Amino acid sequence: MASIARCAFRPAAATRIDDGVAAAMTSAASRIVSPVGVIAGGGAMPFAVADSLSQRGIAPVLFALKGACDPVRVERFRHHWISVGQLGRATKLFRSEGCSDLIFIGTLQRPALSEVRLDWGTIRVIGHVWAAFRGGDDHLLSGIGRILEQDGFRMVGIRDVAPDILMPAGNIARATPDPAATADIAKGREVLAVLGPFDIGQAVVVIDGHVVAVEDIEGTDGLLARVARLREAGRIRAKSGHGVLVKAPKSGQDLRFDLPTVGPKTIEGVAKAGLAGIAVIAGSTIAADSQAMIEAADKAGLFIQGLSA
């Protein structure tokens, strides 16, 4: 997959995008040590991150999670296969490759701790692992990250290693939100701010001021499919073309892990749900396959707005 570079966004917004990328970069970005270890789950994002690193002269080494990472696409990169629960083996591989900087990226179906085969390196810190599993996804990832940092590694985020794949500020599609959609966006942000401490989800659908659905374990795609079903069943009376999907990191979330993501599939779901567009936090949301996402939004007449944090 080609990396999601700045040029993938609409050229008229190039200056704003460059400014957004610069703002998204952190102090850690200037201290990134090559090679970078990419702990790769499912989906396209691990490869987009690896491509972004390569284009900037930083060597990526992928540590592909069994059962999650694409076994065909990973072959383009130097890689090793690792399993959830095999911290001991993983840390040995990180060190053998010289990867002091690590990033988690990609999807992963959360296993039950009872289903995880533990090696000695994991058993040694089982109390910390158990504590990490007793919470939401952000709690789990940040907990595992702390274990790795205690072992001498540095966990970094998208803003450190691949800021070019983050959402810029402003409107990046042709359509723009009207006053009703702007009010729905504000309402959605308020709802997510309240829900954030409970580590529930990162997305909400608001239609004409009414909170219609909140993201749960089914994820954003499932959330949008649920809204589409409610509309088909006549439970949502608002006309098609009203309402907004709002996504934001949870309040207090460690932004190195589990950032919200939008892409062409999100646009497809928003269109099927009969909404007007999406609004996400600029610099803290991953834009997957951005060119295809913008083209899909323009075709469907939907807006995509990057909000100031």
C-alpha cells in the first residue's frame, strides 16, 4: 500500500495541512532512533506507518501479531512474528534488531487473558499484565506500554513517527457543515468529553441535537451500521442528510495508543447511515487512505472536518 502522504490531501489545503503536520509533531519526533519497531496488528495502518518511516529515511522493523497482521503485506518489510502473551520473546527480538523506539499500530481483537499462552517474560510481570487487562482498550495498551518502558524501551506514537497520516485542521472535502451540523458537532464533543473517563468509546452520532448512538465494543463500523438499521426501521425520523459522526480521543487518553481512525470505510458507513458528514480532532485522528476517503466523501456529498483540540 502506498503511504498516506500529505500530497494525498486536497492541494488547495496544502499550506494548512503542512502547518497541521508540523503542529502534530512532538519533541520525541526529533529524537526518533532508527530502526523503529512497529508492533503491527491488523488493517492497513501498520504498513502506512512503515512506508512513512521509510520515506523519511528511518528503517521500520515490523513485529507482526499472529492472527492479526496481514501475512502477505508484511512480506514487503523486515519482520518477525510474535504472539500476544509472549513478552519475553518479543523483547528479545526488539533488542536483537536494535529497536529502542516502539509503536503499537493496527487492529487487534482483544483476547481473554485465559486464552493467552504466557512465556516466562510475561509471567515475570503477570501482576502488571493482569492489571492492564482490567480496563478498556486504552487502559490495556497503555499498561502494556508501561511494562515495555520499564524494560528500557521507549513507546512512541503516530505524532512522533508518522505525522503525515494524521487529520489536518479544517474541511478537506468539498461539502462543509451547515449551522445544524455545527451544533451537532458541538453536542457530540460534549458527550465524548463526559464519556471519556469511562474508557467506553471514541465516537458518537448526533442528529438534530439528539444523541442517537454511542460507540461500544462493536467499533465505529458497527455503530454506523446500527444507525443505518435504526433509520431503516423508522426509529430515526430525521431526514437523510442530517446528523454527524463525531470522533475524538478519550479525555486523559495516552495519545501514543489507540488514536481514532477514519477512512473510506467510515465514509461508506456514514453515507449508509444517512448522515451529513464526520468531524474528528485534527492532529489526533488517523486518516487512513486519505485520497480515497476524500473522493468517497465528495461523491456522496459528505463533509470531513478536522476540529481544533
